[in-house]
Amino acid sequence: MPPVPSSLLRVFPWALAAAALALCLGRPALADDGDTPPPCAMPMAGALADRPGTGRNTSTGGSPCVADPGETILETGFRQQTMTNADGQVVLTSVPLTFVRVGVARHFELGIAPPVAESRFVSGNVPLDAANGQADVVFAAKYRILDRQQAQASVGVAYSPPTGTGEFTDRLPTYSASGNIALSITAQLSISTSQTFGTAIGPGDNGQLHSFFVYTPSYTLAYALDGATTVLVQAALSSRQAPTLPSGDRNFFAVQRALGDRVALDAEYEVNAKPTLGAPQHAFGVGVVWIATKGRSR
């Protein structure tokens, strides 16, 4: 998938805001249609999934829906990123990208992303070495504040202590807070966003690691081909990639397929429009979402 033009990325947030305003003005009560339950109340793995779209690092972005009280949602997957230039190639494999979410109260869930194994393979003459290790664990919480036929919303927080190993631990704790909104434009088309603010870790001019503030918004268009298959296109931005590096820009195309109510599969292809080393960078991934235990009200 080619990178999204920068002009489109500048317009996209305003288009999303305009769509939200139109929905609020056109349907002030956001009333449900007849007896149809709102999306978050339906026992469907696809509607509850945070993936695809959370990227390499699990965050509290993704679906604005949360696990029902007593419900357990398991998400896991595989990702391989490849950077290629004239001198060589770097392949980074991340597996398993697991995220476990448990509903602990009405509208409220807790989540944990266990450490993920990271392996970097290098060929040719590139400024990186082969490495193995584990990324840091992530603890998350999310609260749903709205669930209507036309709009869903939630807020979340995440904390990641430096529990990983090798080159793949941040070595310092990171924090984030996010707002997640999904809007139905038609019966098939929806638009969603995760607006995340937090800290990240990166090397400064002196090579020492520093904590820095980062704003990472993402914008996703989803189109349902039928009752089981959905295609998604996402632009995921970041205000900075390191204390002294410019903004980031990742774009991906994904397909999600429901297998009944409790299982959904996904596959995605990603292009990094602003890689840190300047070489072309792309990634592909696959994953599964499983409602391991249904909530009490589903």
C-alpha cells in the first residue's frame, strides 16, 4: 500500500471532526434503531477487538468497546518488519503480540500485554547488529463512556515498566492516556480515531536515553464487505520518533474476518513513510481475537 499523501493526513482530522459534528447535530439523542443492541453490547469478537491497528506496541487505542464484566478477551499475533537499502536488510520479528483484557466492572476493563519476544536479523552492511530480547510488559485500563448505534467512545491509560531484555527494553517507564471514538457513516462504512498522549524513550544528542513527550494519533476507515469481512485503512502518526528525530508516519491496510461471534482473524500490511534510518520499511502481520469467556450480560 503506498504512503498516504501528507495533504490528506492534514485534512483527515478535520474531516473526522466534521463527521462527528454532523452526527451530533443531525441525531442529538443518538437513539438506537429499534431493538437492535448497540455495537459494544453485541457478543462479537470483531467489534471488541483492539487489533489490528495497535501497531508494534500495544496501547489503549483500538476499539472504543471494552470487555463486559466477567469477560476475558485474548488477542495475539505475529509481526515481521523489513528494512531494505542498497547495502543490506534488517528483519525484525515480534511474536507473540499478546494482549489479555478482562472486564472487572460495568464499562471498565483491565488489560496486560506480556513481554513479547523480539528477534532482529541483519544481512549486508547496515548500521545495526543482530539482536534478541524481550519488549517491556504493558498494563492498561479502559473505560467506555458511550455506546450508541452511531457512535462509541472510551478513554484509557497505560503504564509500561522496564521489564524487557536486551536492546528491546525502554530501560525507563512509559505512560500514556488516550481517547477512542468510532462513528458509523453508513451501515457499511465507519471512521474511528485514537488520540494518544504519553511518554516514550529514545537517545538524545549525547546517545543517552531520555524520556520525551509524544502525541500519537491514528485514524481508521473501515468498510464491511459483508457480515463477516471488513477491510481497514489506517494512518498512524507520531509527533516525534526520538528526542532529536522528526515525526513518524505509518500507514496500513488490513482485512478482518469473523469466524462466528467469538473469534476473528486479521491480516495486515504496513508501510512506514518516515523510517528512522531513511531506508524503505514495510511490515506484515497476522492475528486472532478470541472471546475466551463471555460476559455476564451477553
